[in-house]
Amino acid sequence: MLLAVDVGNTNVVFAVLEGRDIRTRWRITTDPRRTGDEYAVWLLQLMAIEGIERAAVTGMIVSSVVPRTRHNLEVLAGKYFGVTAVFAGERGWGIEIDVEEPATLGADRAVNAIAAHEKYGDDLIVVDFGTATTFDVVDFNGAYKGGIIAPGINLSLDALVNNTAKLPRIAIEAPTGNASVIGRNTEDQMHIGVYWGYVAMMEGLIARIRAEIGRPAKVVATGGMAILFDEHTEIFDHVDADLTLEGLAILAERMEMS
């Protein structure tokens, strides 16, 4: 089995895979100070609950945008699983990264490009809802061509609340029924601004990207908020919550890790 680890700025997702099939997954808050031993106490207990033996893990692959977590994940891999953690991109991507500074591309975005091209083909726009919301363009040959980085919706809401004296903290929710876009109270106005403002931003940017590509492009959405927005926009062709984990599995397969 393969242990795939997706380290984001907000959360770390661990998943156990058999081939490309995700058997189970767990999520923990990202904390660069968390030691390999602390990861192990948490992870091994969860594996035991699922009936997964430690010895069943024969490889570990990591996509990380938080460099400070590296050493502790290496300790986890070596000390508790007897394997060497492979960090995505260190042995190449197997796709063309056609941008001005390829080394600065986040591992999660490259991994998403690999998975999206493998699964859906054609020209693609991959939208990933994380701490930041990213828009990545992948051409029909599988080459990564560039993209957009925008503040994530939670980050935007935090900035709004933290920098205004009287606005309350609200939950991000999809509107119900035929909700008006003219709010009649402060909380409704905030919900409208955050939710529909984000939908308008996505639809506008995707329209501009498609116009620049000049060919039809499928839109693949991933990340925790994708389903929330899919309810009220027709912009997504596919919603794939496990795109990053599947990309790690594909990359590991190509490196004959599993």
C-alpha cells in the first residue's frame, strides 16, 4: 500500500491507497512544529482502527507547500514505516512545466495537473479551493501552461471580519431557494458578498482564461469548497475532491513506488 500525504497551508491529508484506489483518508491541522513521533501516535492509531497494518505500507509520497514539515515527515516515514519519503517533483514531473519559473510551482498544482490530464484529457482549467484558490491551465498534451492565484474564500472572509469593527463572523453557506442578492440585514449582505462575489470572480476569470486559450476547455474543481459552489454555478464540468491524492498515486505508479 502507498501512504500519500498532501501538505497544505491549512491542513495535512494522509491517505492509504491500493493502486489508485483510496482506501481511507485522514486530515490534521498543518503545524510545522509537529514531530514525526506526534504524527505517528495520531496516524498509527487511526490505521489500527481501520485494520491497516503498519507493515502494509511499502511507500510514502508527499506533496508539500510547507517546507518546514519535511524533516518530520521524513522521520515518520523512516522510523515508523521503514521507507524513504519521496517528495513530489524531486524526480521530475513527467509533464512539461511551461512557465517562466518552473521551480516555484507548488507541488499540489503540478500533481493536480497530472491527475486532471490523466483522467479527463483535452484542454483543462483546474480550480483548487484551498487556503488560496488557484486556477491552473493544462493543455491537451498535458503540459502545465500557467494559471492564477487568488485569495481563498476563508482567507477573504477572515480579512473582512478582522479588519472591520462591527461585522460579525459568519459561516460560509450556499444560498437556499431563490435567495435575493439584495441583502436586508448585515449578515445577509455579508453572505451575498462572500458567496456570490466568489462565484462571479470564478465565472469571470474562467471566461477570460477560455477566451485566451481560444479552444474549448473543461473545468475541473477540487478542494473542500468545490461542492459548495457547484450547487449554484454551471461552470464546473467535473468536481473531483480527491484529485491531488490521485495525482500522487499516479506519480508514485510512474516511479514504480507501489
